[in-house]
Amino acid sequence: MPTSTELTQLVSGDPNTLFLAIKSFDKLLPEMKSHIFPHAEHHEGDGGAGTVSTYGLHEDLAAGGPTKYTTVMEVFDEATCTYIIDVQGDSRYTHVKINGKLSPGPNSGTTLFKWFADYSPVNEDTPPPEHLLAVIPHMFQDLADHLQGPSSGISMPTGPESQALSQLVKGDPDALFLAIKNFNELLPQMKPHIFPHAEHHEGDGGEGTVSTYGLHESYAGEGPVQYKTVMEVFDEAARSYIIDVQGDARYKYCKINGKLSPGPSEGTTLFKWFADYAAVEDDTPPPEHLLSVIPQMFQDLADHLRLKI
């Protein structure tokens, strides 16, 4: 039976405008994410149903898969702002399909982007196609920023270089926030193919806690396979935290800043986070291999708590 992963994201912008911009992905992605998609080629179609394109994927982010993919837009319904993209090219899966829907967000000028991916691995021990799925949230955030610039109502203040995202999950914000204390125990359980092991060194999970995480080599890119994290801030009253991620000599620092708050409907949580990082060299790309797993990691945490209950 096919497996799936899903995510709900909140961005600034009009849903109809954002939806129509998806037609131009083969042009926009190499502009917005050249370090991930160095090139793309349009083959047929107008961007809607039936459109065929190919995308190059940087070898450092291929995670053992191919560096070239073909996409076929199977469904593109402007009336409902829904689409289905068939992603072809990885022989480890019989199929990978991205299903998306855009709708008006809880506030004026915002959009809820809900998507899920169906995929069927050829072998039972094949891990999820995280290297493809993990870039979707950032890709869509970049699309919203590209069209109109970040909104202060969605994004957070940023440093020298940054990536920001707002995500909507099911669950109580207090329970989710406290669960972050157990990341070093939970991540190897939820994502063993990415984080094969973790070790707690000091602290109770809150401020001052020091841990190390192993990162699978296929997801490390040109970076190390082990990272140290220090919880610099863990404010339970404000549900905010700052994690200093250490270990990659290509960056002077990389810090994950997060805040959880009640979502627009009962039983939901809005998770806003941004990453500040400063590269040593000007031509060093963003640490996508680390940042891209955060949205799915938090979705998995919410799912883990619900299933546990």
C-alpha cells in the first residue's frame, strides 16, 4: 500500500495568485533555489494539466537518488486550486505524486497550503523520498516571498542570512512545546533514516541542554555527519526556543528560532520558525540539508503525540 507524508503551511499572499504561479515552476525554481535546482527545462504544456518538465537536482541533495527528474502535471484545477504532480525518475519508487491544495488563510492576505505526497517504494526497507519532499515547504515559502516579499505577519525578524516558515499542525501548543525537550530521544525513532542516533550530554531538555545527533551520510551533502546542539533559550511561558546547531565549519553559526502558538481553530498549533546562519564564504549555499527536514520533523512530532495519546 502506498505511504504518504503531509504538511499544512501558512504563507502570505493570495491563493489564486500563488496557484497560478505554480505554472511557472520550471522557470522560477532555478531562480529561487539554484543551489538545489541548478537547471530546469520545459517540454510541453502551458503549465497546467499535461505539462511536462525536467529538473536537475544538485548531487549533494540527491541522497542516493538521481540528479534529474521528470514531472508531469496530472491535475491543475483553477476552480478549486488543487493540483497533482507526478514526479518520475527514481527507480527506488513505483510512483511519487505530490497532491496540493491552496485556500484562503485565517487572516486577510494569507494562504493555507495543504499538501501530501503518495509514494510506493519498490523495496520495503527503502526510506521515504525525503530529499524531494523536504524542499517543498521552503520552495512554496520562497514562491510567496518572490511574488510579494515576506509579510511581517507571517515571517519573523531575520539575521545575516535566513529561512523562515509558518506551519499549521494538529495538537496542543503546550504539549508540543514540551515534547521538544525529548528531541534527542524522539528523532531517531521518528526519522532513523536521517538521524540514526542521538546522545544527550547535559541538561533536562530545556535551556542549557547539550546533545549530539548523527546525520545519515546521504543527507549530509558536503557537511559533517555529526552535529552538536545547544538549547540557548527555552521559554515555556512564551513557547519560544533558540537552538544553536554546531559542527559545520562552512558556517560561523546556524541557529534555529522557533515559536508555538494556538492555531486558528481549536486543537491546532501554529509553528513559526526561522533559521539564522552566517556562511564563512560568500558562495556557500544555505544549509538546506539541515533546514529542509525541520517542517516534516515537526509534523512527525505532532503525529507521534496524537498516536501516543
